[in-house]
Amino acid sequence: ALCAFAVNRFFQGLFEGPNPVSSESYLMHLWMTFLTRLRFVLCYHSRMNPVHQWSLTDRGSVRNAWVLWAIVTVVVMIVVAAAPDTRSVTSNYRDAIVAWWQGRDLYHALDNIHGFLYLPQAAFFYAPFALLPERLGEPLARLMLMGLFAWGMWEMCRIEHREGYGRLFPILTLASLPLVVANARNGQFNLAMGGAFMLATASLAREQWWRVTLWLVVAVAMKPVALVMLLLAGCVWWRPLSWRLAVGMAVMLALPFALHRPDYVLRQYHLFFDKLATAGAPVIPEWYDINGVLANGLGLRVPPAVLTLIRAAAAVGTLGLTWLAARRFSLAGAALLLLPGERDAGIERADGSRSEKQGKSFGHRSKSFSLKISLIASLRL
């Protein structure tokens, strides 16, 4: 039944769009849980009876996962090419980059929470596709979004294997594709931001500090919400990252001044902050914010001052937990825990023990640790 639901969710995302029904979200969590348990069953079966093709972690399964990504990407591109203006949010990026080229304001209806809500740099990512006809540019934009997400997932799965064999890639592919399709069909840059998060995570686990900086700055340029992960990484690994992130953000924010008049760029930054302030305080509480969760879920109307205190406490708590993880787990484990939204109670140390000491060696990891952290981290995106 869950497999049938996942297939139905795939085609619904492809042709109908996401359905924000709570029961569907619950079923998607069941689908992810089912795949997690299936992975453990298959792993146990492969140990008892060495039929590796049933493990979903052999090299043949990894190859098949890439083939599946290619097939789904081509299908999405064909559907988008047939109706490029249907169910698409990329028009916000297209209009923004065209306005940039023409010297017009990127932000409109400042009293509305919809429209272009991002830094001016976000429009630059769509510039190559805006130069092409819509029936060509829109499918290629989807190729970029899905490709970056798949690449990020692949690099994250390779953290535990230096030879480049990402054994968790097939199971994560099956778990994520039903959710990825709807975002790709709509042209959501969440996919690209998620890919940048996972690439930053993989680079952090390998102590490639400049690559971490690159991908976190790219994520912030795509969507301002990525600033949370950038600040967390900069605070927890402040010695190698803080000054690098400061340099990267300075270069990213200064880039528009090299491409347009300074007064025009300053005006766009001013309008961006005005638009962001409006979007951050919707009149009708939305589910994506703590205010919406309290108002819509529990029927509680919380004063703004109290909401600010709740958000501040959540920020401090998140920073403290991330700092603790960085000292209790190996660098690979702490990097994976840095990903937005992941949770796992009672996670083992990187060396398979429950010791209080920090894991020092990148080469010592337990399979259960990498499975639980990697699976949960990528799916909770």
C-alpha cells in the first residue's frame, strides 16, 4: 500500500502539484519509515544469505539509482516543455532578471507576502535560462535543480567511503524522488538549496573549508533562509570557517555592484529588506512558521513579543545542540547533524560506542550511525 501511495504521489506531483493535506504528509513519513525498516531487513538478509542484489547498497543498485534519476529528470523536462507556464514559480525569477537587465525594480507589491522574496543574486541563477525560449529554458532549469540535488545527495552518501562508493544513494533516491518531483515540476529552488546544503555538508566532513564557504554562500544567495545553516557552521567551527564565511558573504553582496549602478543596487537591497519584513509577518498565520503552528494547530494566538522569545530560545537551543554534536561525534557525524530538520534519538558515536569523548578519526564509522544520520538528514530536507 505504501509503495502504491509513493507511486501515486510521484505522478500527482508531476501532473497535479503538491497537496498540503496533513494525511498525505503523514503517509510520506510512513513511506520514509517503511524504507528505513526495509533497509535494515535487507541488510540483515544479505548477512544471513549473501544475495547482494537484495541489499539495495551494491554497486549495481547505485548505477540503477542514477539511471532512475536520469529517467525521472527527462520525464519532468518533457512535461515542463509541453506546458512551461503551467504550475511554475520560475516566472518570479524570470521577471526579476529581466527587470535587472532593464534597470527596473525587482520587488513589487511590498504589502504582499508573495512574489520575488530573495536577494537580487537569486535572479542571477536563472539568467542563462531566461535568455532561451521558454520551452527550452524551463526544462533546462529543471535539469539544473534536480542535478544539483542529486549531486549533493551523492556527495553526502560518499562521506563514509573514500573510494567514492555511495552505498546509501539507492535507498535515499527511492525515499526522496516522490517529494522531489513536485518541487522540480514547479521549479522550486528548494531543490538547489538542498543540494547546496548537502554539498556543504560533505565538504565540511572532509574539512574542505573553502568549498563549505562556497556552497553555503550559494545557498544564501538562492534563499535567505539558508543563513541559519551558515551562521550555525560559522559559530560551531568558528576558527576555520568564520573568516572564510565573512569573506564569501562580502564578495556575494558586493557582486551586484560590479554589474549595475551603485544607486540602483542599493535601492534593490532596500526593497529586499522591506519585502522580507512583509513576508516574515503574514497577516494570516502560515504552517511554515511557529506562529502558524500555534494558531492553526493549537488555536493559540500568541503575542509577537512572546513569539520573538520562542524563536530566540529555539535559536539558542539549536546552536547549543549543534555545538554539543560537534564535540561528541566525529566531524562527519556533526556535519550531517548540521543539516536542517534532522532528528534522531540515541544516535551512536562514529566509532559505534556511546562514549562521551569526541570521535577523532574520520576513518572510524559504524554502519548504523551513517545509515541513520544520512537517511534522516537527507529526507528531513
